[in-house]
Amino acid sequence: MPTNITIQRILVIVLQRIKFIILLTLVCMLSFFLYSKFFITPMYSTSAMLYVQNYNAKSQSNQENGKIFSSDILGSSSLAEAYIVFLNNSDSITSLFNDCDVSITNDSFFITVTVSGSDPQTCANVANQICETAGDVFADRFAYGQIGIVRSAKVPDPDAPYEPNNLKNALIGLVIGLVASVLISILLELIDLTVKPDDDLQEMYDIPIFAEIPDFGN
């Protein structure tokens, strides 16, 4: 066969082996989907939210007037950042993780406790226990301010894990199968040293082919 590979030649190879390409692509897609659905442990995630407020004499009077000034928000945000450091290093908090993946972050003076794990009920329990214990940690470390729960964690839907994404994994399998099948088809064509009619002979010997003798044995 010719050693040069052109876009036109690749298209011819693809068309010649289209059944093989489709079959291998579907097999890869199905394999990725089944592996994702039955062999990857489903993971669930839930979150709870706390608030931290930094009260001083001025801000306390503002609270009584029903107003919060920017200085109060800035002070509460700074307090929340410092408080997260204590939460992440508190034995009473980390002992509640129960082999779950826990992330504690803040946005201004709001603190979000996000818990991920393989059991939805455990995730919710861990998040809520952290929020309940957070008040004791705050009281032990800070002589001012207050903390409260804005939102408790809910149990995630057991039928809706955030991973694995079966559809996404199936599409990944489809792409991998398509690319692999095309590459295999091209590789098989490259290592095929048999002489094909007409075109191969013409390219090999640089002479025109006017006729061929049919194989009457077939």
C-alpha cells in the first residue's frame, strides 16, 4: 500500500472500516458507563451555614437601632477568617469528620461547612454536628462576638450523587472509543503489506494500469 497518508486516504480508511469503528466506539462507551454506574462509589455532598458577628459598644447600639455599618461587617468578616483557623485545627471539630471530606470556608462573615462522603445521612450528620460544636469552640477562643446557625444541612438525595456523572463518563468513553478505533484502523492499514488492486500497483511502479485479470477461482 502507499506509505503516504493524506486526509483523503484517512477518509477512505474510515469508510472502509466504518463498522469496526462504530462497534468499538459503542463498546467503549458502554464499558465506561457500566464501570461508572456499578464500580465507582457514589459521592454525596451537603452544606450548612454559620454566621459570625463582631459586636463592640458601637455596633451593639447600631444593632439596637436596626442598622449595621460597614465597619461591623468588616470586623465580622475578619473574625470569621480567624475563627476558621481554629475550626480547622480544633480536635473537637476534626474528630467529627467521620472519614468525610470537610471544607470550611467563609464569604464575608458567613461560614459554609461543606461535607462530602459516600453516605448521605452521615454527610448531613457531620455538617450539623460541626455547626453545633462550633459554638463551644467559639466561646473557648473568643471573649467577644457571637455565632449562630443560618442553615442546617439537609440529607442529600440518595438517587442524586454529585459523582460519578454517568452521562459524562459515557461521553468520555465514546470519544476515547472513536479516537482509538480510527487510530487502530489507520495502523492496520499502515502495517498491511498486501498489494491492493489498481492504485497500489500504479503508485508502486509509477505506470498506468489499463486492465486486470479477474480471479475466476473466487
